[in-house]
Amino acid sequence: MRVVILFGTEMGTAESAADSIAEELRAAHEVSVSDMTDFDIEDLDVRDFHVVVCSTYGDGDLPTGAEPFYDALERHAPYLGGLRFAVFGLGDSVYGDTFNRGGELIAEKLLACGATQVGEHARHDASTEVRVEDMAREWAATLDISTLVSA
């Protein structure tokens, strides 16, 4: 089972989280990590399991690195029935209602295209002392991808 990790970041923190998730999953799966800026939505493959790692920028906005991916989904609205994905979001709870909104926006767009979100939607909070890399590894360890894909 191939795992495709897509990250959208403004300052690089989501990329660090994506790398930590990849480290955790590589023992059992073939894993690739791509910046959403460089990922073509035509490469979304229902045979792969996708992990979306997305930060939140400003007042609940997508980070610059996620905008091209989101815009392509919006513009082309591909049918993604059968595609399964999990989300690891990053944000800061001091922003209240917009906390972790970046990951939610990408998830909503994938769901609107027919994909299925599985597993716990992780939400890292920059206002805590929990290191994003540690939380990302722990969260990735809870993903039973083989079970999630066959569900």
C-alpha cells in the first residue's frame, strides 16, 4: 500500500510534521511526501492512501503552499469516489473559531469531490508545549492504513 503525504505550509511546520509522519509509516508502507504546491490533482490515485498535512494561516486561511491544490480541486472538481484520506491539521487555538481551519478546508473540498475521510482528524495546537513532530508521529502510529483502506 502506497501512502501519499501532501503538505501545505506557510512557515515549514507542516512540512516537518509530514516528514515525521513519513518516518513513522515507512516501516510498513511505501511513502512519498509532496508539497501541495507541486502536486497535480490528476495524480490523486484511489489505490493510494492520502495523508493531508495542512497548517492554517492568518485568520483561518489556507497557507500559500496549499492554495494551488485547493484551487485546482475547486476549478476541476474531479470525482474522487474511492479515495481515502486522513488529515493532520496545524493551528493555534488563540485564533478561536478559525483554529485549524486550513486542514478542514482541504478536507471539505476532498469530501465534496467524493473522497472519504478516515481516522481521527488530528489538530495540533501551537499554543501547547506538545512538539508538532512528536504529535505527528504518535498520530501516524494510530493509523491502521490497511484496515482503513479496505473499510
